[in-house]
Amino acid sequence: MRISISLLLICLCIYSTQAQFTDSPLTKTQLKTSKKTENKKPKKNLFTKRIVPITLIASGLLLSTSDFEKSLQKDIRGSVGDDFYFGIDDYTRYAPIVQMYAADIFGVESKNHWFDQTKNLLISSLITSAATTILKQEVRKERPEDPTKLNSFPSGHTSMAFVSAAVLYEEFIDTSPLLAYSGYFFAITTGSLRMMNNKHYLSDVLVGAGIGILSTRLVYHFDHLISWNPFKEMDDVAFAPQFTGDGLALYFSKSF
């Protein structure tokens, strides 16, 4: 049921981009790549790109272990109930990634080729995961649900959710703004559920969001330094994510 709700929301967001759909199966040519568009808007400088994530991180640092966030956490749990737990946040953090590859399959124009999208996503995820893990080990903040667990700060679920959302934003903001921003709906939902499920405090979520966005924006700002793409000129190669009963797989096809 949880997965069904997630997929329904994802499909609604993709449909709203007004992409072209056909009743016939997609060909390899349609699957192999999303169109790379020219960026007609002037690029924002690195300082401007960092304002939002740095603000989130700074706010989280100021609020961490404060009486305000402890009181807020008690109020949240009081409003939803002490027994509340809704584990859909394990899925919503990856929803923007599904949106991105689905948009590629349906022909929505993006900033980069699918291989570059994947490359930027992996690099951003690695940087974010490393930063999150190091902070968890160094800060050793108690979780609201269990004071014996000293890995609350920052939220790993939230940082990954905002990496996914930021990559989707970077790829489609110039061609499909509604799709680009929709990823943040899933990211905010993930962060909110981490607090409602009593897994994290507000500061954990804010810093996690800031790290995820900042890492992704830095990767995209310097993506020209890693321009290697072995699939860009290969018209006989197709790619698409495949969903099976056992999970998610990646489909590659090459004609000889």
C-alpha cells in the first residue's frame, strides 16, 4: 500500500509536465537518452547557489540540542500519537530519482544525458553520505526515540532525499519547472516523517537537507571537470530502469 501511494504520486507529478506519451512501446532510440538542452539563463555564481543550503545548515546548528527543538519534538509526537509510525519515508527519499529516469524515458528534455545524470547523482550521493556519516560519528547526538543511539545528527534519510530532489531540480528546471520542483515535495515529506516517526529532531533534518543540496549544487557547478561519457555518441545503446517484483534494476541494451 505504501509503495502504491508513492508510485501514484510520482506518476501524477510526471504527467503534469505534459510530456508526450504514445500507446506503442518505446524504441531503443527513445530510451537511450534524454535530450540535452541549451541553458539560456545565465548561470548563477557559486555563492548564490550556496545561500539556501548554508542557511539550512546554520539554522540546524543553532537549533541543535536546544530546548525549542526538544519541545517541538514532544509537540509533534503528541499531535500524531506516541505509537505513530509510517515507514513510507524509506521510499520517498528515492522518489525523485524514479521521476528523473521516468521523465527521460517519456522524452522530457533535460540538461544532461542519462549517463551524466547518473554520474552526478552518484558523486553527490557519495559526498553526502561521507559527510553525513562523519558528522554522525563525531557529534554522537542522541536520537529522540532512544537515547542510547548516538547517531541522530544529521538525518541520513533526509540528506539522501534532498540529493535526489536537487539532482531532479538541476536537470529539469529549465524545461519543466513543475517536475523540477516536485522532487522537493518528496524530500520535505521524508524529513517531516523522520520527525513524526520520532527518528530525528528538527536540527537533524535541516542539516541533512542542507548537506544534500549543497553537495549536489557543488557537483553540478563543477560537472564540466568530469565530462567523460562513453555512451553519448552511441546510438545503438539503450538504458532504462526496470521495476520487478523483487525491486529496481537497470536495463541496458546494445545493437550489433
